[in-house]
Amino acid sequence: MDSIQPLCLLCDQTSDQVPLIKMQYRGRDYWICPQHLPKLIHNPAELEGILPGAKDLQPSQHEH
Ligand SMILES: [Zn+2]
């Protein structure tokens, strides 16, 4: 059984350094820090390669 150290999927910071938000996607667990959560929300396509299929996610529409 692997004990996986939680790391932000983008910056590799651990929960010792930043709060990490756990999420599930396609049957896998991931962690992301608050700094990178907006990228997942607004630019999910940039995460393709880290999250397979992310390019098909719809960015949240945000009014400026
Ligand atoms: Zn991060």
C-alpha cells in the first residue's frame, strides 16, 4: 500500500507548507493548493498532461 505524500499537483508544495484541497477526478485523488485552484477553475485546459482529459473541462465563466 502506497502512502502518497499529498502535494499540490502544480507546485508540489506539501500540506506542511500550504493548505491543500483534496479532489477526485476520474477515480484518482489529487491535491491542489489555494494558489492554483483558480487555474483549475478558469484555465483547466492548461492542466492537460497533469490531469488527463482536463482540456475537455469547461472553464468557469467569470465576469470582469
Ligand atoms: Zn500549488
